[in-house]
Amino acid sequence: MKSSAKKVGLASVDDLFSTEESRADAQREKVVEIPLSELHNIITMDKRIDKCI
């Protein structure tokens, strides 16, 4: 049996309870502080990748 009702799009809870400014801010690039211990791991991984290439 076919339904005659059309699909209705609903806004998400975040869209309902957030401001335009907060949605725009979520789309912007951000600077993130990374602990040196994690940065060391990234550099080590880059060196391993360079050796493989």
C-alpha cells in the first residue's frame, strides 16, 4: 500500500537551539594547541612516510 504522505524535512536540535553566529563560527578554521608529545609523534610519522616514498 502506497503512502500518500510526502517526506517532511525536520531541522536538527542543534539548528533549532543555536544562533546564526554559532553556526558560522563552527564553519571557521581554528587554531588548536597540540602537546609537544603529540607533535613528536606526527614528525616521526612524517619521517617514516618520507622513507617509504
